[in-house]
Amino acid sequence: MYAIFVTGGKQYRVQAGDVIDVDLIDTDQTTLKFDQVLLYHDGENAHITASVLAQCSVHAELIGNTKGPKVIAFKYKRRKDYRRTVGHRQKYTRVKIVKIAAA
């Protein structure tokens, strides 16, 4: 059994027990519910109809916040003595998928 859902403009394929990093979710709750399910597979059949997906949700447990790898942006102009280095680390929220609820 697995589901594909959307959060933060990205799609994730998850099963119960998976630990994934999603874009930063600023909340004080310890449990999360993702309602925007695109596909639900029950082991035999894939369900993509709107009536079935409206009743599906993905329940997750908040583990904590983390940062991704550092990305270096370096730009320069030749023969002009111009160099700029900028680093960036994207912030993520780590969640553990508890269950996929479907009616």
C-alpha cells in the first residue's frame, strides 16, 4: 500500500513507516495530515478518481527540522577582478509516515 501526495509544490511517494524530508512546515503540532492525495494504491489496484481521493489522507508524525546540503553559488567576471561566493542551505521538516487512511 502506498500513496502519492503533494506538499510544498512537490510530490512524494510514501508507504507507512517511511521517513521523508519535506519543505519547512512551521507548526507546533506533533502530528500532520496531508489531504492532497494524487494516487492511492491498495496493493492490487491504483485509485485516481476524485471521489476516492477526497476520502484519502496521509497521517505523519513530526520528527524535527533539518537542513539540506550546502549549495555554493560562485559568480565572476573575467579580467575585472570580480568574484562573489554565496552559500545556501535549504530548511526541511523531517516527518515519519504513520498511516495512509482511505475509506
